Amino acid sequence: MAPRDPNTDSNYTAWRTQHTTANLTIDFASKRLRGSVTLDLVSQTDRASKEIILDTSYVDVSSVKVNGSPASKWELKPRVEPNGSPLHVSVPDGADKGATVSVEMEVATTDRCTALQWLTPEQTSNKRAPFMFSQCQAIHARSVFPCQDTPDVKATVSFNIRSPYAVIASGVQVGDVRTEGGEKVYRFEQKVPIPSYLFALASGDIVTAPIGKRSVVASGPNELGACKWEFEEDMDRFMEAAESITGVPYQWGEYNVLVLPPSFPYGGMENPVFTFATPTIISGDRQNVDVVAHELSHSWSGNLVTNGSWENMFLNEGWTMYLERRIIEKVHGSSAHFHFSAIIGWKALEEAIKGFGADHEFTKLHISHKGPDGHPIDPDDAFSSVPYEKGFHFVWYLERLVGREAFDMFITHYFTTWARKSLDKDEFKNTYLEFFSKPQYADLKDKLASINWEERFHSPGLPPKPEFDTSLVDVCYELAEKWKGKDFKPAASDIASWTGNQKLVFLQAVQDFEEPLTPALSEALGKTYGFVDSQNVELKSAYYLISLKARDETTYQGVAELLGGVGRMKFVRPLFKSLNKADPKLARETFEKHRDFYHPICRQMVEKDLGLIEAKTAAVSI
């Protein structure tokens, strides 16, 4: 049987990883992880397969054992982009169906590892210790150790990690920290099977504080107080809301948040037990904690029930956006907040589709990860708001079709049926149709027959636009209209009572003006409403996109400074693109100056955006 994931070279239909044991040392001096990784693989055939093929990318493999003895033959094949260099391990006699074969490998990461970022003490806030963190989504776990690097395979994980500094992993810590040979050994167990992209490690000067009954926040010592304040008011409410909406208890024991140094390229990464979060959500106003609602929702959609390949990423992210907005609605007690978040998301979707072009493959709900020549594409190239927001509109459409009460029953059925498994679009479709074919839903028969699944999955461009409740955004649009008048006199009181998201919608409306603001008006906007001095990066970057379009040179240096302190691609990529139009020299100088600050994934995408290497895509990243 051919694998359904084009982004793996592993023969996972013949062998499936059941358990991974990672015995690794974090070597800050050489910026390497080194040690042994053991995969316990279950044979899916009756001695038909005589080799195990694993994904690798820029990993040094020095030895391979099969069932405790040196492998009779193993070979790293030549690298082919984007999947890497498959490792072939001979199993001459094969194995009975259901039998387990253990493959132990001595490994070390290299300086070309795309999953790890190593920070010097100077790149951290208190400048006392180095820092390392991983980001394995989408296909970067293979640059840490050989594995079946596909979301279609899930395995339990044991972590035994040595480091001179505190360690965090995507498992629950077990036992006390031991000291061996001057190094501390940290042990973690992940007893819920996870795909390889959720393997996560971080190490550095990390301290923790409680933020809820089942939750702590971890960060550098300097930020801990601010991080605790940002999260402690909402964490338990978010947890209770998520369990109530899904009807499925939280499966992972603890839900914690690690606030990373500023070069982390995403808003958050839903690593089990410990969400890795951008410090840009620590804004001192509790206005950006929706990121936590999103990553928490992944504990059900993505981590518990997983897309079978990155072509089906909308099953992870569309569901997660839907659950996030349901949590926000429940916590705030009003459906207007669900709609308000969806309106912001619609704007992001429009921007992403405009960036790609409305007929581009990457604007489809189901994105083929095979290029025109039949070779796989890099999932990072297809990464944008599309699977998030187009996926959300797909899930929300299915809810509205049957009504919320019935759909809530389906939510619980879905997360129970597919728990600890992976699925594709067709399995999702069948699950939905089978559930609503029950006798009590007979009156929905015509509605279900009206769904054009083929069109929903494969049509490029924007989906049909729903009717939004605009009650929370109307005031934002009204103020934006006033800014079109040359005689408008702004005052700080115009937005004094607004939420951060209302300010963001206002700024997005001004971004959309056909005629950019004059430089003088842009300067007045930033100063009168306090955007130019805001600690909220979401608002500051949205304002800077306006000022760059206005060619307001008073902000250029501020843009360059922000780009030197933030690594989140959601902000970095649009700002570099806009700065490149306004002042190409400054854009390139800024990038070269801070090149080593950015995560390897972010660095590569910005190089494409600035035309420094061949660009395959043009969409904005999350």
C-alpha cells in the first residue's frame, strides 16, 4: 500500500513506530544534540518487508543496531529536496505481522539542522545562559533524529535528556532530576501517542510559576512575573471551556506554556504538555492571550486527532480556529466575539489569497504536496493563513448547515472516534455523513446532499463569505472612514475604550485604503493613538504597515528596530516585504544585520521574500 503522505520517504505502511526512546545530550559548546535514539517498530506485513526506511535530514548517523545487534547493512541515500536523505536499514528476515523490531541509532545533529535554534547568552533577556529550542513542524523532526517523519504515524515517547540547564519537553516530567558526570538528567514520558512533529525540547535559564490548576508558565527569570500576570486570569477558564465544548476530557495531564525568546518564528507551537509561545503575546494588557486558546484547542484538534498528511492541514488548523473561537465566545459570553475573531481571520485569508493569486494551488482547502513534476513540495512553502481560515470556514459551514446543537454532538463523536489516530479529508467527510445519517437527523437529508465536497476541498480562492455579526467592528470601520477626510482631527479618546482586537480591525481597515495616508497623517495616527510606542507588537506592526505604505520616513528606523527584536513570521515577513518596497537598501541591511537572530525557517522564508534566493511562494505566514 502506498503511503498517503508525499513528504515522507519512510515505508510506514510496512513498519509503524510504536515507541521512541530519545537518550540525548544537549551540547551547548558545539551546538549539537548527540546520543542514541531507539525506535520500536511494529511489522505491518508477514515478513514481506526486508528493510526499514526512515526519514533523515542533515543528521550524522554513526551506528545502527537492530534488536541489539549491529545492523547487517544500513545506508544513508543521497539527499533529494525537500524530503532529505532516507536511511535504509536492512532486516534480512523481515518480521511476522505484529512483531516488534527495535532500531537503535547513534546520532548527532549538525549545523544544518533545521529544527533547532541555538541562542547565545546575549540573545536572551538576562544574558546569563545560552538557550536551545526545537520547532519540528512540519518535516523538521528528521533533522534531529531518523524517524518516520509523518503525521500519519503516532508513537509514545520516552525522553532522557542531559543538559547543564533546565529542560522542557513534550512529555510529563517523571522522577527527580539526577546529576551524572556533572550534568543533570531530565526524564519525561509522553504516554499519549504523538506524531514526530510534536517532539519538542527546550533548555536554558528557565523558571516556572503556576497559572492554573493544571498549568504553569515557564520563561526566563526576568519575564516570569509578566508572563504569570498575562495568563493566570484566563487559563482555567480556557481549559474548562475547551472540555465543555469538545465533550472530551483533556488527555495530556498538564497544560503548560513556555514563553520562548523573541526569535521563535510562530505565534505558538502546540507541543503537548508545553505549548511553545512567542513573547509577542506578553503585551501587558492581556489582549493577545487568544494564542493560548488556539494552542490549547490543538490538544484536541491536531494533537489528539491529527491530519494524516500536510495536504490535509486544514483538519488540524481549521478545527483549531473553530474551537478557539468557540472558547472565546464562551469565555466572553457573547457570539459577537466569535464573529469578531472570524472577521479578523477573514481579512488574513483575503491577504493570503491575494499574495498567492486566487487560482493558486496553495489557496485550496486540500493542498496537493506534489508539484507539477510529481516531486514533493516543502510543506513550509505552502504554509499560510489558508488552512487556518479557509479550514475554519469549512468547519463553521458544516456547523451552520446542521445547527449548533446537532453539531455539538458531532464534535464529541469526532474527537472520540478519531482520538489517537490520523485521518484525511475523505475519512472526515465519511465520519460527518455517517453521523448525520442517523434516524434522528432524517430532516437534514436534503441539506447534507447539497454539500459539494469536491468544490469545498479543491476549489482555489475565497470560500463563500458568510453573514458576520459586525456589532463589535462597526465602530472600527466608522472611525476608519473619518481618516479618509483631510480635515479630520484625531484624539486619543477616539479609541480609549477599545479592545486590542478592535484597534487591530481599525488599523486593518486603514491598511485597505485605496489612497495611502499622507506621511503627515500617518505620523499623527501613530502618535495620537499611541501605536508608535505600543508594547503590543500586533498593533505596532499593523501600524507600521500603514506608515510604510504612506512612505512615512519617521517610522523606518522604528520598523528596522522592531525587526531586530521580533522573530515571529506573522510580523517579520509582511514588514520586510513592505520595507523592501519603501526602502530596499534598509530592508536588506536590516536582514543582514539580524540574520543570525532569526530561526532557520524564518530566515529562509525572508530570503525568498527579499529575492535573495529563489522564491516559490508569496503568502504571509502565521
